[in-house]
Amino acid sequence: MTADTLPVVVLEKPINLWGGLDPQDGTITDGAHPQRGQSIAGKVMILPGTHGSSSGASILIDAVRRGFGPAAIVVRRPDPQIAIASLLAGELYGIPLPVKVATAEDYSRLEKQHSINLANLFRQRDENS
């Protein structure tokens, strides 16, 4: 794997970040989540979205601040908690947390990947748009 190609963690279901993610090590702790026990640290996190408390963004920001957040996030649809965490990680700590809202076709393709090149992930599909 090259420096800009990172491992992927795919969350099959939305996650409640507040109580479902340990910011001290980036582990999914929600007992009902299919990916419980997996780490998001340094990976491209692919997920359908979040649910639960709006304060869940603070948990994701804390994980990023501690160095245990994802390197990038891919979601199926715009997600307020993910957007807030991305913005504030950059503003408060100077740590980029890039987010891609994927089309249904791209999401289906990306969730099957074991690793993703970040440059390719965020490249414009159509340079004229």
C-alpha cells in the first residue's frame, strides 16, 4: 500500500457515535453494531450515515484529535454529524477530515474495496462540472 492508499472499514449500518465509538482508540463499541470491535483509526470509513444524538459529532472530533479518527469518510447521503465533525476537526485542530458524499453507484463500488487511494477518491469525475 502506498502512503495515499489506505485500508477501508465498511460499516453495514448507521452508527450512533455517542456511545458507539471509543474516541480513545477508535474502536466501535456499540454492542448492537455489526462492526463492533473494529477500529476506524487511520482508515477510510464507509458508512450509510449516523443516527442518535447530535453530540455524536464531538465523539468523532475527539477521536480525530487523539489520532484515532478515520483518514477520510464516505457516506451515502449528506450527514450533519459527519459534516460538523469534518469542519470542526479542521477549524479547531487543523486536522483535515475529508468527506465524500457518494452517488449510489460509487458507494456500491467503494464499499467492496479493501483499500482506497485518497487522490482517486476525491478526484472530480467530470473536470467540466
